[in-house]
Amino acid sequence: MTIRQWKFEDILSLSELEEQCFSNDRWSYRTFASCYENPAFYGIVAVDGDEIIGYAGITVAADSADIENVLVSERYRRAGVGGKLIESLVSHAVKSGVKSIFLEVRVSNVPAMCLYLKYGFAGNYARTRYYSDGEDCLVMKKDV
Ligand SMILES: CC(C)(COP(=O)(O)OP(=O)(O)OC[C@H]1O[C@@H](n2cnc3c(N)ncnc32)[C@H](O)[C@@H]1OP(=O)(O)O)[C@@H](O)C(=O)NCCC(=O)NCCS
């Protein structure tokens, strides 16, 4: 498994993977394309052979950064791919000189929360009814 930066031609595969894994609030092809065009955004993919098996992205703004998305294809979960993606985003944020990294996670998303806790994020505050289906989100933060 290798990790590399997104290419424009990956976007169709990314939006297909997103469709397989998320029922709510999924990113469209257009959202991926606008991230790709944003110079503050850094997107990465995990690749096994020719297959994209996961992706993640982060936006850097002055001294803080926001992790926008992390996803691993169902068949490849619990094998360390999500952790490698997070490590790579954190390393990019550190090189960019940020002081803190933030992210938002659904309060019901135990796998994602455990992943973020393992990589040094801690709960910061909650936003009630943040998602379109009314679920709350927890904002998590890591100081770097
Ligand atoms: C969250 C997600 C990215 C984790 O990816 P992954 O490749 O399975 O994660 P890893 O194998 O690197 O696991 C790293 C740690 O995360 C935690 N973790 C991952 N899956 C977990 C689960 N199902 N239950 C509990 N903890 C879990 C564990 O602490 C794990 O460390 P360990 O293996 O030493 O116990 C993956 O489940 C996913 O794509 N979920 C759907 C998309 C999503 O919800 N993204 C987050 C949006 S905020």
C-alpha cells in the first residue's frame, strides 16, 4: 500500500468510493473537483496496486488546519490504512507550520472517533444538529 497526493483523474474513483460508503452528506464529484482546485487543500489517496482503497484531505489556513474527510474502502478496514492517512495529513500540517488541527465527526461514528483518539485528537466541543439528518457532531482538536 502506498500513499500519494490526489491527481485530477482520481476524482471519479473517489466519488464512487464515497457513494459506496456514505448514505448521508456524501461528497459529490463537484465537491472533490473544487477541493482539487483549492490551493489550500491537500488531498491524498491510499493505493493498493491500481486500486484506490482510501483517501483523506486537509485544508490549511494560517496557523490551523481542518481535516475534511477520511475514508477507507470497507474491504481494507482495520488494517492500518486510516492511521497511515491520518499520519500523512498530520505530517503535511506540521510542515505547513500549523499549530492546531481540527476535525468534525458524527457522535455515533465510533470507529472514526477511536481512530482520531489513537492519533492524538481530543474532543473540543459539540455542535448540535450539525448534520442534515439532525445528528450532532463533535469537534476534535490536536495541537502540533
Ligand atoms: C474510520 C475509518 C477511516 C478507519 O479506517 P481504518 O483503516 O479501518 O483504520 P485503522 O485500521 O488505521 O485503525 C486505526 C485505529 O482506529 C480505531 N478503529 C478503527 N476502526 C475501528 C472500529 N471499527 N471500532 C473501534 N475502533 C476502530 C482503532 O483505535 C484502530 O487502532 P487499532 O487497530 O490499534 O485498534 C474507516 O472505518 C472508514 O472509512 N469509515 C467510514 C468513513 C468515515 O466514517 N470516515 C470518518 C468521517 S469523520
